[in-house]
Amino acid sequence: MADKKITLDVLSMAGEKVSTVSVSGYVFGQKEATQAMHDAVVVYQANMRQATAKTKKRDEVSGGGKKPWRQKGTGRARAGSSRSPIWVGGGVVFGPTGDQNYTLKQNRKEHNLALRSAWSMKVKALKIVDEIKVGKKTKEMVALLKALKAEGKVLVVTTCDADNDNLFLATKNIANAVLTCACNVSVYDLMYFDTIVMDKATLKVVEERLEEAK
């Protein structure tokens, strides 16, 4: 399958088939690599964590400097501070410090395998447009997605070096659509979105990037 070519339909902005394009079976015909894709999603989600959770330790809690009661003679257990971890309002033992590092890594070869596998799984969800030309109006992008029958959560992919200002403005107010560039598409994105829209130029960029990673 890796040496075979896969033929995809190319649509006009009106949603009509105008031609076909052949793409690499190595990229878009990869056998499902479930474990590699799972690992890629776990790594992506772990690296998105900001680690902002923070609790105060005993020495950071305000107050508690005075001994609550005298050492002997009260019949109660001795206590040196009302900010002890066993007291309500006291410090937290072994809580998050704000310095947690959740970073994970995946080797490049496995990550590229996961990307190829994810793109292959989404071949039927691809909407390849001959050329995407829209202004900055949201209604133009809505009309395009409707013409393409792009349903569910939609990922619009474009080339990284293109002037995407109008495309960004036209997409940003659509609740179920997100714009990204080809070099930033992750396995998580491909798993999350139901439909992927791109033009022929972007498709070529995606194919070449993953072909070069052989």
C-alpha cells in the first residue's frame, strides 16, 4: 500500500467535483498504528498541561506563629502551631508546588508513523478544494463549508507561509471550525475533528513533509 497512489476528488468552492489528485499511499494509505497514535495523543495532552496548580505548605500559610496553648497542664495534646497540616486551615503536605513538569516525548519515527496513520484514517473525511478564496466575512466561510458538506467539527488547514488573515477572520467566529497550518496539525487534531478542509497546495505540503520523514 505504501507504494501505491491514492486518488482523491478535488472540489470547487461550490462543492462540485472538478478533478482528481493522486497522493502517496505511504502517507495516506498507512495501516492503522493504534499504539503509536495513542502515544502521540498522550504526549500532546501532557505537553499542553500548564502545571499551575499550587497549594501552600506549612511555612507558607499566614499566621500560626503563636503556640495555641501551653505545653502542659491542659489535658490536650501538645501543639506548636495552628498551621500544622493536621489542623483545618493548616498547610498541605505533598501538595502541588507549581513546579510540576508533565512533559513527555515521543521519538520522531514513531510520531511520523502516528501522523501517517491518522491522516490515513481521515482520508474519507478530507474535503480537497481546488483553491480557497474567501474574504474576511464569516458568512463566506459558512457558505463554503455548507457547499462542501463539511459536517461536525471542521479543521481548515492551510499552508504556513500563506497570507491567511482573511481566512482567519472568516473562520474565527464559526463555533465548529478551527483554522490551522499544515505544520501544526497534530494526531490529536486529526482524531478530534470530523471533517478536514484544505486546498491542493496544502495537501501537497502535508504529503511532502511526511514523505521527507521516511
